[in-house]
Amino acid sequence: MEKMVAESAQFDVAARVAERFRLVRQRTLALCEPLTPEDMMVQSCPEASPAKWHLAHTAWFFESFVLREFLPGYRLFHQDFPWLFNSYYQSFSEFPEKRLRASFSRPGLEEVLRYREHVDAAMKRLLENDPHPEAVRRSELGANHEEQHQELLLTDVLNAFYTNPLKPAYRQQDCGEQSATGERQSRALRFIEFAGGLREIGHAGDGFCYDNELPRHRVWLEPYALAGRLVTCGEYAEFIADGGYRRPELWLSAGWDAVQANGWRAPLYWSKPDGEDGAWHIFTLRGTRSLAEMACAPVSQVSFFEADAYARWAGCRLPAEGEWEAAAESAPLQGNLLDSGRLMPAPPAGSIGDPHSMQSCYGDCWEWTASAYLGYPGFRPLAGALGEYNGKFMSGQMVLRGGSCVTPAAHIRASYRNFFPPETRWQFSGIRLAR
Ligand SMILES: [Fe+2]
């Protein structure tokens, strides 16, 4: 009887993962619908990859880590794809330099789409035929991996279109115009107080998480306060107008070096198309907007250094990741995520709700924290090549929390740790103040 119950539970898990796999794969293709084959070849900054590469690499993940090991008789779609579409797994195979991904005119888009179909058919066979529990676990990891690439695909397209002189919109401005900008009044910035004390952070429960969210462990938090919303474009413009980018006393040493070396004077997609005396414009997935239109929306595409300098200018600081997670643990898992369809940060909507708890932790922009990305006490990476997924990046990067307007809702949770080098600006990354 016990064995039957266990087998039935395993069947349910496999069926749930099979459905999740199907939906994730569909959505990746749907996100490419507004793109031309030529759009899908552009790699406009060192961090970005062409959309066509994202399509192939996400199929490669399932082929390499699930099908080859767990589907008897699986036939490779192409003998060169296992190394061609490897991203960074050194212990799996060699791989091409990242900067060369824009040179992959071959295989063509049609062949890449056939590669996806080949992998999808094999995955369906595997998941419907009493799969090994490890195959199911890796399939779920693969679905989460593909969701990360959905977000990257959109942030990479945004960069590609920003660098295109025609400044095309991924989605037209009039599509969802009302919901994209929302209310025009900025909500007053208020802080929510937390008592701190001995808390636990890290993933709990049976649901999916990455290895870097474990183990759950105790942290000590002094009493602290977090801003009830993100810093807005209008507020950030005040920082710029106050000489924020010309005052070294506001910046970390490496941050000031980055300002000088890169000529930063505003967030990544801010420009003054009418000359220095003109108004700021902000490029989005819905085309170019004026600062006036975006004034109440959260500022985005700032580096950790800019977030840190802004916080110092405002007389505040950035949250530690433990403070953020302890505050977010009881918050509803909702917000302006990919599923809202807005595709850009939006002013907070609706009522403020309970003034003593965090109501808006998720969506709009990833929130830079003051925490370096390190393994939790007792951290153990996954076995084998998949151990390279997260663990090997635990140096020189900062943690971001909360997801963005292009993060799938099914992908985010309180314990989720994103991470990027502190000078990174091409992601939807913003600022929540702490004190
Ligand atoms: Fe990847």
C-alpha cells in the first residue's frame, strides 16, 4: 500500500512537471512572436545573447541534462549542438566564446525551431512513461532555467532595440497604454518598521528552489525599516539634477571609477534626444517615453553602484538580503511580473493595504541588496556539471531580490536569489531604500 501511494505521488509530480514543461516551452515561442528572424540574431552588448541562441540553448539544457541520460535510445538532433549551445558548463564540454553568438547565422532559425520540436517530442515521451525521479527533478530545473532565459531574452531584446537607430518598440505603445503607466500620482514614500531579531532565511518546504537558496539558516537582524515602494524615475531625476553623477563623495570607490570609465550620467536607457537642455526620455519595451510619463514608475536599469550612491544621497542605505527576505516571507506573491503583460515598471496600483507589512515585494524591478552573493552556511552545489549552475559565480557579485516586470510569476519566491556584478545595468534592476 505504501509503495502504491509513493508511486502515485511520483506520477502526480511527473504529470505536474510535464504540464509546467509544456507551458514554459510555449511561452518562450510566444515571446518571440513580435521578433523578425533578423531581430533574433542581434547581440548588442557583452551581457546579451541573440534570441535565436536563447531558443537553442534552452533546448540544449533538456537534451544535455535530461534526455541523454534518462531517455533510452535518445538520438541527438545534431552532433555539434552539445558543444555549440553550451553556455558555460566547463565540465560538460567545450563551448564557443560568448561574444561569437551573434555569428551563429547557421544553424538557421528554422533548424533551431526543429531542434526544439525534436527535444519537446522526446521530453513528452520521457515524462509520460514513468520517468526516473532524478529525470523529473532535472526537467523541473530545466523549466526554471528556461524561465530565466525568457527574462534574459526580453532584456536582451530591449538592449538590441535601444541600440537600433530606429528605436523600435517590442510591443506598441497603445497596447495596454492605460495599465502600462497607471496612476499619475506618486505615492508618498513611507517606511515600514521591522523588529528584527533571530530569523530564518532560505527556502523552506517541498517546492522547487535552486541550490543557492539552501540551506535554510538563522540570521540575526537588528531592528530595520524598508521603503514601502521602489525609488521612482522622478525621484532619481532629482538625484541627477543635484549632481549625483558628479559628486565622488556619494559613491563607492569602484562605483566612482565605473562612472568615470563608462561616462555614466543617468540610467542605461535614459537619453536627451533634443539636446542637453531637453527633457529626459526613457526607452522601454513599449518604445520611448518621456520622463514626465514615467515619473511615478520605479527607476530601472541602474547598477548596484548607482543604487548605492542614490541611497547615500537620500540618507538611507540598501537592504541586506536577510532583511528583504524576512520582510517578504509573509507578503502576497503578486506584483507587476511578466504575466501582467505591462513589460515595463509601473507605479504602484491600488490601496496601500496593511501599513505594517510589505505588500509590494515582487515585480517591476529586481532590487539590489547590500549583500554579496555567497553560499549560505553549509551550501552544497548540485552534483556533477549542474553544480556549475550557481555555485561558481559566488565571487564579485551582489544579490538582487523580488523579480521584475519580465520575470514569470511562477518563477519567483521570497527566497529567490538573483545575482549580477555590481556594474551591471542591462537588467530591470531598481532601488528599494532601507534604514
Ligand atoms: Fe542557461
